[in-house]
Amino acid sequence: MGLTSAAIKGEASRLGFDLCGIAPAANLPDLQHFTEWIARGYAGEMHYLARTAAKRADVTRVLPSVRSVIVLGTLYNVDRPYSTELLDPGVARIARYARGDDYHDVLKTRLDALVAWMTGAHGAALEARAYVDTGPVQERAFAQQAGLGWTGKNTCLINPVLGSWLFLSVVLCNVDLTADEPGLDRCGTCTLCLEACPTAAFVEPWVMDARRCIAYLTIESRSPAPPDLEPAIGSHVFGCDVCQEVCPWNDRAPVSPDPAWQPRAAFDHPPLATLAALTPGQLEEAVKGSAIRRAGPDGLRRSLDVAMRNLAARGHV
Ligand code: SF4
Ligand code: SF4
């Protein structure tokens, strides 16, 4: 059997990916917007983004022989209330994607299996690169081009059936594959996400100043949050889901039965005080094999301190 788009999609589904689409390895307008976004300083301390900007703007700099970009989507939604539905400010808010196993590890194993299968089907002439989030590829731009959905005003990729609780990953390859039709914007006149953001991080629709985003402040930044933003961080200790939770396309988002994404007990809406009371050793043990490691022990401790201060300011001990 030769390597066809249909065969790749079948194998991707067998390996546990919920969505698979193919985009041509072309220059997309969104890739140029990214360069502008960096130039405006919105990436803050995420210097690795600026360092890889040239590659991100042109996928042939990542793999010179690239002809197609295979984009995979994996639903990680689980059957738990949204953070905006939790009334108790004493419950730690942890981003939905980070409560189970580290998606980098889980999905890379599946991507490697897909590439191995592709090599079997195409032979040794196959050249491919697989990335989960950390590669120099603008996955979201290619996801829209590959028909997985559209980029919402909240800057997330939204699928009309599955919503936006999706991990994106890509395989670049040197095979001319039949491409899918791009996804169409279905945000319409809605502005719910822009209005709901606790820190007013959206400069305009589709443009987020990461320096104000709670996900950046609690995960990426190595500096303390600006004092004026601290109260708005509330009980968020790792990431933020607010602009996705209010999105009508997530109202009936299906949940994934995949054991990998089910919340670990330590991160399943734990009391803030319980997390804050963990010793450094206990905290390190809890985040083993979890995406929460990315914040680093100091970052996590800093976020817990902020959340505890916010809790105290609301009259909770
Ligand atoms: S993740 Fe939270 S802080 Fe960041 S833009 Fe969305 S709502 Fe705002
Ligand atoms: S909340 Fe509304 S504007 Fe924001 S991403 Fe969802 S549909 Fe688009």
C-alpha cells in the first residue's frame, strides 16, 4: 500500500488521535502575523519563540524537503466542572490539559509510531519530523489549513464538533499528500472570550499579549507577576482555561476516555492549602511525568504563594 492521506488518517485514528488533516507545506498568512506578534514584544520572556521565528515563518527551514504537514488533534477534555463553575476560591485552578500525564511524552510516542508506520508504507525515501508543541512549527496555523477547525478570537484552535480542548501535534514529511480544505472561522460576532479574560490579555480579537496571560505568568515567566496583575490571577496556580471555558463551542465538548488525560489525585481540584503545604520533595514527586514540571519548582511555589495571598485577601485563611 502506498502512502496516501486516507491511509495516514486511518493509522492516526488507530493510534488514538482524534483528528488528522493534511496541509500543503506552504507559507501561510498566519505565519507572518506571528513574526509581527514577536516584534511587538507580546512574547515576553519566551525568547525561544524569537530565536525560532525564522523557522516558524517558513517550514522549509525546518525540513528543506517538506511537501506536506500532517496535523493531529487529540481531545483531552475530562468530565470535571470548569474552573468558572467552581464557587470555592480555595480550590486550586490547574489548566485542564495538565492534570494527567505529560502530553509531550504520550503524544510523542504515538507520533513516532505513526512515522514508523509511514516509513513502512513509503520506504526509506521518507523524510519526516514529528513535533509535539515544542518544535519550531506554528501548529495552529497548519491545523486550520488542514481543516481541523479555525483559530478562535481566543487564539485557540476550535473544532466544530470537539471544541478546543485539543492537543495539536504535527508530522512534516517530504511526500505530496492530498490536502484537506481549510477550516472556516465560526466565531461570528461573539466576543465572550475577550470579555471574560481576568487579566485583559487580549489586545484585540486574535491578538493576545502573553505578558498579561495567566498561563504565561504561571508557567513561562521566570519573574514575579506584575503587582497590578496579581489579584486577577486569583486561585490559578498553573495555566488558565477561562477563555476556553466561556466559548460556546465548548458547551457540549465531548470528554476523552483516554487514561492518560484523567486527572491525577494531586491535581484533581485540590485545595490550595493542601498544595501549598507540600514540601519541595513532595511537590517534585507529584509533578513527575506531568506537564506541570514546565513551571519549575520555583515557578510553581511562586504561583502558589500568589494564590494563597489572593485567598487571604478575600478573607480566607
Ligand atoms: S488563558 Fe486566561 S489569562 Fe490567558 S488569555 Fe485566556 S482567559 Fe486570559
Ligand atoms: S468565545 Fe466566541 S469569540 Fe471567543 S473563541 Fe469562542 S466563539 Fe470565538
